[in-house]
Amino acid sequence: MNRNRSAASTLGTHLMELGTAAPVVVAHRMAQMAAAGSRPSARDRREFALMSNEKVSAAWESWMGMTRYAMTLNTAATQAAWAFWMPWAFAPKALPSPQDALLTPATAGVAPYRRMAMANDRRLSNKRKAR
């Protein structure tokens, strides 16, 4: 079932989910680091490396999502300007509302962090239950 949701609703949901998953993941990993001490096992080192790689990957995905939307918005604004000055050559295109122009890239920026935090929450909570 695909519902049409506003950009503000989507961003709010993503931030709420990120805000509930991230502290659980941080607490689990901090406890794992404390338990590992100065000589972490191979499993601990893999988890710590995964943690670092995920952060870098999420940052890149976030920047790419926001940049992709900025380029799309820039193209639409350019086409709208050309349509204003040369209506015989370019069809006018509707620009997004100012609210959507701010919330859509913010949602694109938060989405990778949310996705990774929720995946880690599920994965780490399954490990706790298995023990």
C-alpha cells in the first residue's frame, strides 16, 4: 500500500526512527568496546571496522542524495527561467514549493543514516537474543 505522504511527514518519521534506533546501537557498541578492552578480538575488530565504514558510506550517500536533488532543482529553475524568457522554445515547468525544496533534500540526507541505524539495531538486537 503506497500512501502519498508530505515531505514534512516523511522527514519527521525518518528523524523519529533514527532517534530511537541510534541510541540503542550506540549503547550496544559502547558496551562492546568497553568489554573488548585494550585487546579486542577479531570479531570485535570486524564490528568496529564495520561501524567506521558504515559512517563514511552513510555520509557519502547523504551528500549524494542532497546533491542529486540540488542538481534536479537547479535544472528545473534554469528551465523555468528559459521558459520565461523564451516561451516559444521552452515549455514552462512547475517548481516545487519552498517547503518541499527544503524538506526533500533534508529527507535525502537523513535517509542513509536512518536506514543503517535501523539495520544495525535489528542486527545487534538479534545478536543479543541469540546469546
